[in-house]
Amino acid sequence: MPTSLKRSSAFLLGVRALLPMLLGVAPFGVIYGVIALQSGIPPLAAVLMSSLVFAGSAQFLLAQLIGAGAPALLSVGAVGLINLRHALYSASVAPVLHALPRRWKLLLAYLLTDEAYAAAIPHLLADPKSPTAHWILFGSGFALWAGWQLSTLTGVLLGAQLPADLGLEFALPLTFIAIVVPLIDNRARLVAALVAGVVAVLLVTLPYKTGLFAAALAGLAAGAFFGEKR
Amino acid sequence: MNWLPLWLACGLLTFAIRYSFIALEGHYRPPSWFVRWLPFVPIAALTAITVPELLLVSGKLAIGTDNPHLWAGLVAIAVAARWKNTLLTIASGFIALGLIRWVG
């Protein structure tokens, strides 16, 4: 039974659950490193962003906004908007981590990414009362963290030697498509996506991509309104 | 560029979001409307970023053969809807883009 799982076995279970996802994350990390350099970010800053921000798609967007000369406050807002989805994961794992000391909660919150959550949550739900459940999440979180640091470092080292016109920026919209499309499983969510997309195109002339915030709010309101009505 | 304060601000905000409900557990229950609205956030935010990237070329609406990213994006959307696989979706988009540019 999982209740008898030792700390080391729980940790390794989390690592193993995450390993297949590194296949997708590693190329993404390399591309981030290349794009960060092309956006004019110094190599050391590009590498440090991976541990200080530690959020793949947000790092991508931040690099592109810096390349476009966006003001700092807007960049922070955009990162917050993108990462707000992690509040869902936080709410989901909170009951499992409730009794842990604060240092564990701080560490696991720092490591709480899309991939770590997706890899660990089936095991956490299978036995949420296990005294070693948090070691599973730590294993997944740590494996992703290590893979992300290595792959972004590789990208930064490669980046200086690659031509600028490879078209790698297309990885960002493709990644968002991969995240969003599977989430759209009812009509209210489809309405939210359609409204957000249309408003974003209509407001694209607003300076520094501020139309994005209005579009996201419009989509959120439309989806919630449509969901409540039914 | 003064990057360190910007990185720290983005990092702290990201951490605060991830820590939010873990810290609040047992002390506070979020209102039910908040919990119902939360799932729409990633959908609305990420779609608002993605759609202009696909539909616009240099700030102008482009829905013809002059916009390979749009068609490659549509291929990726179809693949994502059918297989729900991140790596497959990204790979299909890049392969479609390469094919469209090679043909056109």
C-alpha cells in the first residue's frame, strides 16, 4: 500500500512520473534560452530568470515583451496574468499539504508548475493521507526544476551561435494552444476563448499590448456569465 | 536594462500565486464565485495572447496564403483537440509551418 511508501520511494515515484514530460520541456527550455538572447537579455540574466521566475511560458512572454520594449509594470502584469492558472493547482494540492511545516509549503509552492502538478496529482489523489505524499510532489517538482535549468542553460549557450531568423518564437503560441485547447470541454469555456480572442484582435492597436488585459477580462466575464445562465 | 528587480518582481508574484491557497488552507474559504471563475482565467488569458499572433501579420489582419502561421496554428489546434498532447501539438505546428513555407 502507498501508505507504507518510504520517503525515497515516494520521491522517485514523483521523478519517474515526470520524466516523460521532459521530452516536451527540454526543447522548449532550449528555445527559451535562444529567444532570451535574441531579445537582448544578457546571458547571465537569461539563466537567472529560470530560477527566479521559474515559469516556462511566462519567461517566454517576458523575453518577448522586453524585446518589444514594453514597460516593466506591464511585463509584471502579463506574467501574473499568465501564471494565475497556478492558483488552481495551489487550491488543488492545499489539502494534501495542510499539516506540513511552513518550509515544506514554501518549497513545494516554488516548485508548483503545470508539469509537476500534472505528474504528481494522480498519485496524490490515490492516497492523500499518506505521510510521504509531499515527497511525490517534491520528486516531480525537483525533476522538472533540474530539467528546466539544464535545458535553458543549453539554449543560452547555443543561442549565441544560431541565426536570428529560425522562427522559433512560434513555440509560444503553439504551447498556449497545447495548454488551452484541451481545457475547452464545455460551451461556456468555448465562449470565454472566442470572446477573448476576438477582443484581443480588435484592441491590438492599443500600446504595449494593454489590449490583452481587456481581452482576457472580457473573455473571463463572458465565460462566467454564460456559465451562470445555464 | 535593470533586469534583476524585474525578475524578482515577476518571481515573487508567481510564487505568491502558487503559495496562495496552500497558505490559506484551513484559515479561509474563497467565495464560490471565485472558485467558479478561476478555470476561465487560463483560457481567456492564453487565448487573448495567441489569437492575435495567429491572425495578424505586422499588425494587420491576414487570413490568406500570406499568413503561414495561421494555417500551421489551425493544424496545431486540431491536433491538440484530437490528442491532447503538448509535445505532439508543438511538433505538428512546426512541421505544418515548415511544409507550408516549403510548398509556398
